[in-house]
Amino acid sequence: MAPKYKAAPMVLGINTDAYQPVERTEKITRSCLEVLLDLRHPISLITKSALILRDLDLLVPMAAMKLVSVTLSVTTLDRDIARVMEPRAATPQRRIDTIRAVNAAGVPVGVLAAPLVPGLTCHELENILKAAAEAGAGRAGYTLVRLPYEIKILFEEWLREHFPDRAQKVLNHIREIRGGKLNDSAFGQRMSGTGVHAALIAKRFDVAVRKYGLDQWTFEKDFSLFRGGDRQLSLF
């Protein structure tokens, strides 16, 4: 509502999922969407939750005004891996079904193959993109697994517990794309990695995107409709 504020690109779901389990009762994301719709402020949403379907009554009118786009992250299509990797999240098939439902409602939707884990899930990249495209996704992205701070310790423990037969292979692959370390926070390469293996994944992604038509939509938004600062009330 600040008079000098100008509508600018905004994303819900970058640091943590926009639809946490508690969202079912607290409706924090929904409240944000209500404000954004009222002010005609564009927004992008990233989630792995089917709970986003609850808010289609808000997303549909926003989409009609070119105010919103949705991206579903899909880590794996393997239900067994998903069960131990993301036990509280929607199943892989449920996420694909959510892409289909969002698209059917007329809301621009894409897929984010993320995080890809070299040696564990990266071989699924093409299948994830194919399934999402068939469900109606219009564009795609991907990121490689990141292991900052203590997460690298937790990840290795988790990996050796659930996948002892390939744990060392996975860790070696991660080090290969992270300059010999388990994590590289350098801007510009922390999401895509470096080296031969990372370059191969990037090439596979580009080929699959073109093959499945996931480079057709721009998801452009209309910032001219914003009506925030001009409604600021005076004190008296």
C-alpha cells in the first residue's frame, strides 16, 4: 500500500513450500492470495502439494487477468523413493494429477524437476518432463540437489540408511558436479552444477524440453492492473 511501491515479480515457494501441511488449517498462503487478487498483484507459486487445488477459486480469476502462474515440483516418479525422500508430500502421481487439474482450470502451469539427485533420480528427468507435458504443463525447469550447512550430514546419513547399495556412488556424483565438495553455493552454478556430468544433465533437459513442447509458454504477467499505492488512505 506504500504510495511509491510498484508491482514487481513475486514468488511464493522459493525458500519453502507455499503449501505446508499446516496450511490446511491456518490458510496463510490463501490469505496472501486473497490480498494479491484484491490488489491485482501478479504472483508465481511453486509447490509440491495438491492442496493448491483448494485455492482454484482464487487462481482462476487471477489467471484470467494474467496475474498468476503455478509450478509443481516433481522429484521422482518412483513411489518407493518418494515415500522415503518426501514422506509428508503428495505422491508423484498426485502431483501429475494436480498439474492436469490446474491446467484444466485454465491456470498456466509448469513443472520443476527438482531436486534431481545424481545417481538416484537424475535418470528420471525425461520421464518426469514427459508425464508433466502430457498432463498439460507448458514449461519446465530443473535444479540439482543442494546440500548446504548441516543438510549434507543429514543427507548422507539418510542416503546410507535407505540406499546403502548406491550411497557412495551418489555421493561421488554429487562431488563431481560440485567441484569435489558436497555443496557449492556459488551464484550461477549452485542450481545447475559444473563439470561433465552436470553438462550432460543440462543437455538432456534441453533436448527433452524441445521434444515435449515445454518451451512454448512464456507465462507473461500483467503488472498494469496493480491497484495498491493509489488506495492508500490518509491519516485524517
